[in-house]
Amino acid sequence: MDPSLLERYDAFAFDLDGVIWLAHQIIPEAPAAIQAVRDAGKPLLFLTNNASYVPAWIVSRLAEGGIKITEDEVLTSAAATRSWIQREGLVGKRAFVLGVKSVVDGVADLLDVVPVERGTKVGVVLVARDVDLTYDRLTAASDAVRDGAVFAASNRDNVMPIPGGFEPGTGSILAAVEAAGSRRAIALGKPELPMMQAAADRLGTTGVLMIGDRCDSDVAGARRIGWDAALVLTGVTRPGDPLDPAPDYVLTTLADLTAPRAPR
């Protein structure tokens, strides 16, 4: 048998939803897998497209599940969004932000965030997972997009895995705004380079394994910066689903991270 993936790689990037937890439940195999990486003395990074997750909250939630990390080991699409706002010279611009309170609060010191109401002129429309989306909010955002506002989204993940099923993700909200606004948004989270390059700056570009539950964001993001990728079947992707782009490995659970493997 070949060495385990834990032995084969120098550093690890983990998605959160569908890999470490499902809604409020830590996936049973996750704590032992993360501890094994710790015991091996190898760097790790938690890489999530969920812009509503604040790093301090992630640290606290994982600690409750027996997984101890630091905020320096977390990278969210919200962080990638903040960097993009600054890099693109958008600081101070009036903006609609479609998202939960933590998303709005996360950019409120950079953008002049105003209520999403029709007739309001804005220079930026930023879309995240908006659980309070209404027809009026959709109308106002799409009006602004058609009027030429800078148009961006935290990610394109269409669903979020939860125990027993799925909930609509940012990509579902974004699809409605893109259709009504007749424009395509700039995406900032996985698999796009703004987020993946920030991750590579922390872990490097060689000897890194990305472990996620989606091919279109996790595997594709790894490919963007030269990482290998493992797909774990505890989240969005289920056995028998098409795999595009194809991962280097398919794991039933995170327990497979430490198991000896058949030769490739």
C-alpha cells in the first residue's frame, strides 16, 4: 500500500460546509482528521466561500466541536471581498449589499452601504447569501446593475449542504440578479484567483492538498494554483454525481485522509 494522504502532502486546505460541518453538526470524522494533521506538524487552512462566517465565530464553533484553530488559519470569501474592494479603488462608494447582517457589517467600514430600495443610485452591487431576499430587493439590485454599478458576488455556490438536504446558496441569489440585470457578476471566492491566490500566499503552491465537497469551486480552485484536490462525499457531491473537473482523490469521509491507499 502507498502512504496515506496525510503522509504524502506537506500542507492541507479544508472547505468547511460539507467537509467539517453540516449546518450545526460537526461531521463525526472531522475532529480526528484535523488532529492528525496537527500531530503531523503540517500547516492547514480553512477556506470557505460563506461570506457570512466571521473568523472568530468559526474558531469558536470549531472549538465547541473539539477542533482547535486560530483566526490566522481561516480564509473566507468575505476577506477576499474586502481585499478586492480596496484593490479596485471602491472604498467609500455607495453600495447595495445583498446578504445577512454579518456580510453587511463586514464591508460597512469600506463601502457606504445603503438600504436596498428601488430609486436609490449606487456605484456597487455586492451579492452574497441573502436569506431576506424579496422581489423588491431583487428589483432594486437588478436596476442598479443595469444602470452600470460595479457588480460582484462573494461566490457562485448554488446550494449549501445541510443535514438531509440543501439550502439555496449565494449562486442561487446571484442567478436571479444576473438574469434580471442582464449582466454577469465578478465572482471573488473559490475557484477565482482573488481567493485562491490569497490561500496560496499562506500555504504555498507545491505539496498542498485541497479537500472539499464541490468540484466547481474546491477542485477547480485547487487547479487554478497548482494544488492537488480531494473530493469528500459528505457534502454537496454524492456518489454517482459527475465529477468535473475531476479530483485527484475521492474520499468517503475525512477518515480516508489517514488511511493507507492503493497505488495511484
